[in-house]
Amino acid sequence: MEKRVVVGRVRPTWARNLPEAREDDDKSEQGIAVMPHSEPPSPTDTWEQHNKQDDKYDVFGKVMLLGDSGVGKTCMLVRFRDGTFLAGNYISTVGIDFRNKIVTVDGLKVKLQIWDTAGQERFRSVTHAYYRDAHALLLLYDVTNKISFDNIRAWLGEIREYAQDDVVIMLLGNKSDSGLERAVRREEGQRLAREYQVAFMETSAKTGLNVEAAFAHVARSLVAKANPVDPSRMAVRAHPTQEQHSSCPSCS
């Protein structure tokens, strides 16, 4: 009999369960999250079905990307999901959207449902509703934007208030390829991560540096929560930083 473990409760998304196709759905398929014309229902309204024959996995986890607008959350998701870089000008994420991807950890298939959230203050009340059901949170700041780093403490305060006590948290310093434009040193990120006792990596959605490694760490953590084993499985495995002088365009 196939073994299937769900870490926490699985919730639906209003974007997937709309009663009929709308113009907004086409935008969502293009990678641009949009708000519905009315307020989205609470994520606790109904249950999402995960027993499809063509969707087999051992562990399921809901992952949220958090951080200020422009730190690279959408770029991070697109790089991990599709292996491409979202270059050029585009519309900032509005509201909340998600994509799925299955990764393999120690022979187990882990389905990650990755939620891309808007960083603007006016959408916080929407994203707060999804914190409670998140199994892992990737908190991003832009290494070229000191303000986005300074705001991390406020984000961590929101996490403490709205998320589960045992949620997996990882701090990511994105756009590490920016070279001379850097405004936040790696040591500052490491120090903040130690203070809050969370994992830390510097990433680049443009070059792909540590993007796979970050999600792999989350997947290993979810597997460890579902099946407690040797703590070494949860070790953070980051690749060495590649100093480059190109910059990642502002993205959300």
C-alpha cells in the first residue's frame, strides 16, 4: 500500500476552485497573480482534493514566499518551477497565487505547493489568512535594498503572530549576483538568522544560485517533520556565492 503523509492540513485556493473560467484565469496562467472581483474565501472554507492518480507523492507541504515588494519572490518561484529567469518589466504580484512542484528527497516524493504573495501593505490582510496553514515560509530580502532587510524583523513579527509555532522558516538574501550594488553584507544576514534561529542562504533568481538548494532544505525539513530521523538530514547545503556584477531587475 502506498504510504502518503500530509504535513498539516491541506487547504484549497480560490484561484483554482472558481465556478467558471474568467478573464483573470488567463492572467494567472501567465504567472501574474490577480485578485478576484470579490473578496477571496478563507483558506479554511473547503478541502483540496489530492488523490489524483497522476499526482502521486509521499509528503505534501504548503510553502509561502514572503518579503517586501521587489525582493524577487516571483522571480524565485519562476526560477524554481520553470528553470527560467523572469527578465524585463512586468506587473507586480497582486494578492496571492501558487504553483506546484514535486521534488525527491531521500527517495521520497515531496509535493511543494508554493504560494507567491504580494509584498505591498494593502494586501497584508489577504496574506495573513494563509499564514496559519503554511508548513514552511521563505522570507526574502534584496541584498541591494537595505530597507527590505531592515523590514525583516517586522515580517518575523507577523510570522510569530499568524503562523504555526512549528512552521519551517528560512531567510533568503536574494539578488546575490548584484556585485557592487550590494547594500547588505552576507554577515548581516547570517547574524540576523542566528538571532531568530532560522536557516539562511543567499540566492540569485537570475543565475539560479542556491534556489534549488533553498527549496531542497524546505523539502528535507518537511520530510523530517513527517518522519523524525537523523537531524543531519536537515543540514543546510548552500553553494558558494558567485560574485558577479550584473543585477537582477526589480521584481516581486
